[in-house]
Amino acid sequence: MMDETEPSLGLADAPAPAGAETYRVLARKYRPQDFTGLIGQEALVKTLTNAFATGRIAHAFMLTGVRGVGKTTTARIIARALNCIGPDGTAKNPTIHPCGVCEPCRAIAESRHVDVQEMDAASRTGIDDIREIIEGVRYAPASARYKVYIIDEVHMLSKQAFNGLLKTLEEPPPHVKFVFATTEIRKVPVTVLSRCQRFDLRRIETPELAAHLKAIAEKENVQIAGDALALVARAAEGSVRDGLSLLDQAIAHEEGAIDAASVRAMLGLADRGRVLDMFEKTMGGEIAGALSDLRDLYDRGADPLAVMQDLLETTHFLTRVKVAPGAEGFFDGGSAEAKRATAMAAKLPVPALTRAWQMLLKGLFEVRDATRPIAAAEMALIRLSYAADLPPTDRLVRDVLDTAGTPPARSTPTPDGAPRTPRTESHFPPPHAGEGDSIAVEGARAATSPLRLAAQDTSPVHGGGKIASLEDLAELARSRGAPVLKVNIENDIHLVRLEPGQLEFRPSAKAPRSLSADLTQKLREWTGTRWMVTVAREGGAPTLAEQKRAARDAAFDRVRQEPLVRAVLDRFPGAEIIAVRQPEAEAPPEAAIPESAMDESGDMP
């Protein structure tokens, strides 16, 4: 992570035991020793430089970021900067440029300074470990200017440990400084964060990391191609340590000059030209060729998960080029693949690209979790290939409207001049449907919706009021708390005659034998009048449940004849209407009866 040619002064620089391997990995050999060696953290360096120059040095620092961006390294540099006394030992104040040769600098770099303690919170998480710090801060430093406590992975501390540290962290002695490092900043209590000066170390951009790796390769006398370095930097995902580890691996993997092919083979990546071929064949419906390319890449060592990630990157690049010409990303701007991808993006509509993104993203998770990743990758390509032939949704809607003879919605200009299409409601009211009716059709099966039937008089009937219809009688039973009798009235009574004080009906085959007696008793209690309830052997009108079903069927037949509905049913074979509903959303649930909620007799299951 630094541009110095001299080896690091860290613990790895201590003399190796006799006969021990002296090689040090690049991530340790090129660890920065001062702030000039940090790359990509300009905001942090600028803030600390000004703070040291003006003497406004915080008593606690919180360093956060992804792995390998320099959190622990920065903490050690801060400790050296606080205690450096210069080459001649005469410096009285902290300096942003530690010399690296004085005794405090060397002792801190070798992790043997008594006043700079580094604790790994992943292995020391309890309150007892924090008590040691609380006890130690009371004493002045033995030889350094400041006592510095570096706690790595601080989010691993227990709740009791955090609480025990709060008071000391808020008002530490003037000779004590705290430096915390964490990759999980959200797990650190807010009470701790508010007592620290926070620095978010950002990911290193791919071009900047590639340039850094190139400089280190030159110092190591390693010949590596620029596109190979770009692959390594991209695989590191912004982590300098990961990039150096991958560079170390690439040097060991290949003897002599390192090219992109060897790095791609080492990382299990697919050739981007082949990935572009596969994507083009898939979107063109040539599934056999796409599967052949996938299998060939797999046989050459490409990881199916990496192939899916490359396909997602390709889709993202094509979409960005489509909406923002000149954008760069997965393909290098001047490469032949980039020019070919740009030409491909011009032929693919944005809806097709966004659909491909969603399907490949789903396929990525399937490949990751599958026991046979290659099979999951092939299935994802097959789905995408067949979906590529589907027309866009707006074209389907336009075709349906044209078939039904309905003019499409006009586009109205937005304030910036761009056309804007009004939102299409999910329910299209039929011109000849019943008053207030609307139709809902969704694919092969519409979403199940309650069916609100034709309006009927369901006003409450009070004791002594007029019972003019069977509906009034059912409502009276409901209002008086007799739900079982209400269901019997709706499903088992074929009304023959209804007059004041007289009720004649033909019971259904499933009617309870005591229905006539129950009605006689309840009507007398509810109305205060004696009723004569008789049973007929034949005749009678359909039951209320049968009338409701007939009204529902009539509504279905009515809306099925609407041009728009006929167009949808013709366009989507196998689709069917399952609900006709009124637009008022405030209809109570009990007033709506779904088709699937009634059995053959009309009873609620």
C-alpha cells in the first residue's frame, strides 16, 4: 500500500531466525509507514494533517471501512505520529510525518512499545479486558508522549465492555489516546460513536488500485500486462490487501511475464469476449449456442458463479451505455469488446435489458445455492433465452387496446419537455357493465378478489318493523344475533308467500327439520306478533344464495362480452374472469362474497 522501495519497519522486518523462510508477502512488505504511503484516503490524510498542524488532535478516533483499506495500518501510523521525537530526539510535538528511525517509531513498528497497546476485540471481548485499560489510563506513559490504545474489530466488544468504557472514553486523561478500527460500524453503540472522531475509509477505485499494483510489480521486477492488472484490481473489489495478495498469487502462478489469460485462469473468470458472445446468443434466442459456450467455459475452469456475475456486469454495462452514451464500466473504453457492446446496446431496448437483469440476478442466487451450480446456470440462461422473445408490456397493452377499439392514453409533456404517459388504472370499467361494476383480469389467473353482488335492500329491520322480503328476514336474524338462522334463511328457504304475520316456504333438502318451529318462535320474539309459518311441498322462488349466484353468473356473462375483456381473453389463452367487483373500496368485507368461498349449496365453508 505504499510507494517506498525500502522494506517496511513493521514486525515482519525483525530479523528472521536462522534457517527460517525470509520471504514476506507483498501485503506486509509494502505496508505504509506514514500517511504519504496511504492511497485513496485523501480526506482522512487532509483532516489529520490539519489537526496535527493546529494541535486540535482528538482524544479518540474511529476508523471504519471494508477489509484491506488500511484501518489497522492507519491506527499504527497515528500512534507513531503522536509519539515521534524525530531522528535527533528533540521533537517536542506530534508530527504528521513520523521519522521512522527514532526509538518510539521503531518500537511501535515492532509492536514492543510499552505505552502503545494493541488489542484484538475479536478475542478479548469481555468487561475484564476493558477493566485493564481503565486501570492503566490512570498512570502516565512510561517513555512516550502519549499512551495509545488501539482496539481492532471494536464492534466485537460485549455490551458490558462498551458500557464500562464509556466514562473513560468521554473524559480520558490528557496523556491517553484511543484508536478504534471496525468493519461493522453499525454494531458499535451510538454512545461510543458520539465520543469519537469518525473516519470512513473508502474503497480504492479500480484504476487507482491498478496503478498502485503496477508500481509494486515494477519494484519486484515482475512483468505483468495492464489488462491483467485491471483484472486483479477489479477482483480485489477496492481492497488493497486483497489486491496485493492476488498479485502475489499471480506472480507465483505464472513463470515469466503475466498476461490476462493466466490471471483469468487463476481467478476462474471467463473471457469477456466469450461472455459477450454468450449474452448475445441468449438474447437472440440461440440457446443451444449459449449453452455450448457456457459448457466450454466451465470445462476450461470458469466458475459458473463468476460467469453469472460477468453476465450481470455485461447487462449493467449495456444498460448504462444505452441510457448514458460514453459510460465506462465492465468493458474498457477503447477495447474491441467495448465497441461491440456499444453496438449491441443500440439494438436492445431498455425493458429487455432490465428484464434480463432481474432474471440473471435471480439466477445468480440460484447458482450460489445450488448443489450443481452449472445446472442452475444453464437453467437461468434457458429462462432468459425464452423470455427474450416476449414482447414488452407496453406493446401488449397497446395491442389489447387496439383490438378492443380503445384509443391509447395520450402522452402529456412534462415541464422538462419529455413525454409522460398517464398511469393506467388496474381496473377498466366496461361501458355496458352494471352501474359501478369493474373488471379485473390478470394473466392466466386473475388475482382472487371478493365479488360484490347486485345491490339489495339490506337496511336493518327492528323489532315490530315491516318484513317485506326474505332479505329483510335474513337481516333481522343477523341484527338479532342469530347467524345460524340467517344462513338457513339464505340457503334453505324457497319462498312461496310472505305477508304480514304469514310465511310459507319450501325447505331445501339440507334444511334442518326444526327450521319452521325456529322461525315461528324467533319471529314472535323479534316482532312481538304471532306468525303463522307453514311448509309447502312444492313451488317457491329460488333461495337467496341461488339468486346471488345467478346475479354473479349474469355479471360474468355481461362483462365477458365487453370488447376490452374479449381482447384480453383472446390475447392470453387460458385466462379467465374470476371476479367482478364494484369500485368502492370502502365496501365492508361481509358485503363481498368471493366465488371460491361458497360450496355447491351456497353455504359458507
